[in-house]
Amino acid sequence: MSYFRDNIEQLTGYSPGYQPRGGDVVKLNTNENPYPPSPAVIEAIRGFDPEKLRRYPQPLADDFRSAAAKLLGVSAGNIMATNGGDDLLTIAVRSFCGPGRALAYPVPTYSLYPVLAKIQDCPAVEVPFDGDFNLPAALADASAALTIVCNPNAPTASFVQPAEIEKLARRLEGKGVVLVDEAYVDYAPANCIGLVKSCGNVIILRSLSKGYSLAGLRFGYAVANEGLIDGMMKVKDSYNVDAIAIAAATAAITDRKYFQTNIDRIKSQRTILTESLRGLGFELRDSSTNFLPARCPDGNASDMHQKLAKRNIYVRYFNLPGLTDKLRITVGTEEQNRRLVDALNELIRK
């Protein structure tokens, strides 16, 4: 006998990337920013008043909401702070989906989406991208309660123009909500924030993990019209972000100069690493993220993944349809990228 609901008993949970401990490792497997967070973040944590830990944090993260609203040109009422982007995804699926109320998304994409659908016991409609990763027209035909578009997409690093997502949102008006997962948008050529004002059924997900070097803090947020925000507020935990995280996240998004310097460095290294991998025989498209999906010269990505791990170089391998011949490689520092390329060169030549 199982004490769990049937859908939970049968569920295969999300599998996070391997987290090596200590040692001289090159960690390029979980799309973390290779540079430290802003000095303003460190100062905010060091100067945090311990007395505030005795009390509950701001229920709505008001300090952060005000700073983010100023940055994005919206009102604080358009923003909901969350415990990482994944917390927002969970809140959204719980808010809009259930038995008979489907979740839809194009595939391949972030592997957490189907897990959340199964937890909520709602139908999951998976619509394949075409060979160029254009937004599938059939996605709107599902008329799902919630449609998620990861843009830029993981793990393909592809990008859909905001105008195409706006067309999707307008087709779904009165039928369902479109959540644009912009976890990687800091590395993309454009974003969909403008759709919040033009489309009443759009939610934008933002994360401080990738662009702001705060993956360990767990802080994300939603941007949407106040009606959608108010509804999701009913579902979120009472105090879903802690006091230290609010202070650190507010400091991070305020330091625009430091943020932009890091983004530019990573984009520069992305270009160099892309050309280096192509020179070794890897096949890869230009990326709109801080990672590169690269097809191995012999197509045996699983073997290359294991050989790199033996050298304490960690990249990501997905044993999923359409991905078994590829490695997903996070763009690291110049030194990390060099060590990776040197190791790949030796392994390919053997």
C-alpha cells in the first residue's frame, strides 16, 4: 500500500544537475554565472541587521518590488517575488491547472514543466518545435489553461521573437494564460516585458540566478497585470522569500553597471567558445543564452560526458529524444573555457 496519491507514486521527479563538492573542478553543467555577484550584494548581506531575522520578512517583498518596478517601468502591483523561478512555475501551475485544465508547452524544453503537470494531475500537451525551433502554430490549438514558452529556450538556446509570442497570447485571449519563462533573457537580443501592457493574459518569469550570479540565493519574480498577480498571491506561501534574500536581490538589480559588465563578458566568451567548439568539429547554432548545446563530432555525447567528468570537467548530458548526441555546455570564464577546449581537443585526437 502507498500513502501517496497515485500520480505522485508514479512520478519521476525532476533531476537537477550534478553538484561536485570541492576540488579543482570546472563546473559548466548547471548554467550558473561564472562571476561573483555584485559587491553591493555582499555589502547588503554583511550589513544586514540580525534583529530582522527574529521577525517574519516582508510578505510581498516590498523593497524588491519597488526597485524592480522602477527598473522595468511598471508598478509594484505588477510584480510578485518568488523563491526562485521554479517557485513561480509551481505557483502558476497550481493557480491555473488541474484535472481537465491543461498545461501546454513546446518541446524539447525545460524538463521541470512535465513534472509540475504530473504533480498537479493535469493534462500536459507537448507540441514539438520544428527543425529551426520556431514557435509551433499548433500550440494555440491546445487552448490550454496555461501555456509556457521558455524564451530563450532551454536546452536548445534558441530564441523566439516577442511578436510571435504576442500572436500566441492574442489567440489564447479568453481561453488561457501564457507564461514566458525568461530565465535566460539577460543574454538574449530582446524580451517580452512589453507584452504585459499589451496582453492581459501574459506572465513574464524572471530569475536572478543566471544574469545576477545569485543561483544560491533562490530569487525570482513574476511580471504581469495586477489581476493575474493578485490571483497568484492567493496561492504563494505566506512568506515565500526571506529577509536576507530580499535585501540581496534588491541590491543586485540596482547595480546595473556591474550587471551589464558581467553580461558583456559572458557574451564575449560565448562567441569565443562557440568558434572553438566548431573548430573541433562540434555542430552548434548561435546561442541566445549562457550555454551552448553542442553536437559531438561522433554523436556519442554520453561517452564524452563521462570522459570529461573523469577530468573533473562537468557539462550536462540529457538522455532524451533529440538530445542524446549533444552536450549542454555552460559558458564559463576564459580559463574554464580554455581548460574545457584543451580537454576536448585531447579526447577527440585520441
